[in-house]
Amino acid sequence: MQYERNYFIHYYDSDLKKRALITSLMRYFEDIAILQSEEASVGLDYYTKNRVAWVLYKWDIEILDYPKFKDTIRVVTCPMAFAKFYAFRSFDIYSSKDEHLVKGGSMWFFVDMNSRRPSTIPQEVYDSYQISPANSKPLEIEDPKAPGEITYKASFKVRQSDIDTNAHVNNIKYIEWALEALPQETFNNYTLRRIKVVYKKETMYGRVIDSSASETKDAGRLTFRHKISDGDLDLCFIETEWLPDGN
């Protein structure tokens, strides 16, 4: 059950090189996923009525080429598989000339908001997305590796604006925190080409979190392994791969 929508790259979605921010691309992914759920009648009202939610567990996104300021892109998503309480969803971005720019996969948990624990996906959700065991295609999504010796570190206080409709910190905020800890020369001279994420625990409004990263360099390629933590509690691991500009 494929679903697609066009998005315009606004100035506020762009970085210093006029390319779409990775966090902007991920927001398009989140947006189109909820829009498909709304159209399938298992969206926000359904979540509220049944006290359930989809909680993101993993991302794996590869950027083949970045859309830029004033570009119009086509974002495509498709639920690929359901199994017990988890689901896989693919995402792709195409240019106005139908060039494949970005490809991504994600894994989600279906959660009972009363217990805050995974819950079996009901048959009506299977039916709404036209998913069956016969057409399920689970995605292989690697876990990012934990950081080694910490090279960079920053701390942030969780703000009210970081909280989403599920009453927890929005998934993309962890990406912002991870990237904010990196040095400016990385953004000046390199291009982010892949990001892998696994979410472990939640944090809450008012907490102070630490964003730390280790760095390795191999044949010009930079790899950062990030950790978002709340004291001794690990919240999220992220791995980002960067190539020198022009590659």
C-alpha cells in the first residue's frame, strides 16, 4: 500500500549549502507516515481513542544526493511488514526528474500507552494497510555501533518544544542533539551520506541529556558513533557516515 506526496524545500529546511537538512528529510518521512495513517483511518484519532501509538525503534537512511532549496521532491512510503507488535516501513525521495535521491528503512513498535509496553497489532490495522503474511517484506536494518573513546560532547536541557503528540521527546530531536555536538568544520567540509539510529529509552521534559561521539577516519571517510544519554542511562545510539564534499 504505497503512499506518496510532493514537498517543497523551503529556506528554513535548508543548511548553509542550500541543501535540505537531514532532519528536514526525516520530518517529511514522519509527516507522510502519519498522513497515510490518517487516510487509512488509523491515525491520531484512532491512537487517542484506543490509547495506542507507533514508537520508532530504528532508522537506516542513505542519502544518494541532496535536494536543495526551492526544489520540489516526491516522497514515497510503504508499510512493508507487520509481525506481532513491530512493523517495517520504507521511505524514498525522488527529484522532479524522477532521480532517486534518498532511500530509507525504519522499524516501529506498536505500543499500549497505558502500560507503555509493546502491544499486538490488531487485525483492523493489518486490514487498513492491506498487510498480510503473504505480502510482508521485513527490512534488514543494522544497529549502529556504540561509540569508542569519546571525542566530542555537549549537553542539552529537554524543552517543552521537544515534546510530540505522544507526550515524549520527538525522535528527530535526538538527531539534532547528536549533530550539534560535532565540530563546525565537519559541516563545512563533509557531506552526511548515511545515518543509522536505534532508540533505547525515553527521556522527559526538563531532563539534562548528554550528546557524545567518537570519531574515526578511513580513506577520507568520517564515521561518528554517537550516544545520547541521561546520566548513566543510554537513550539512543546513532552512527553517521560522512564523505568529503564533492563525493
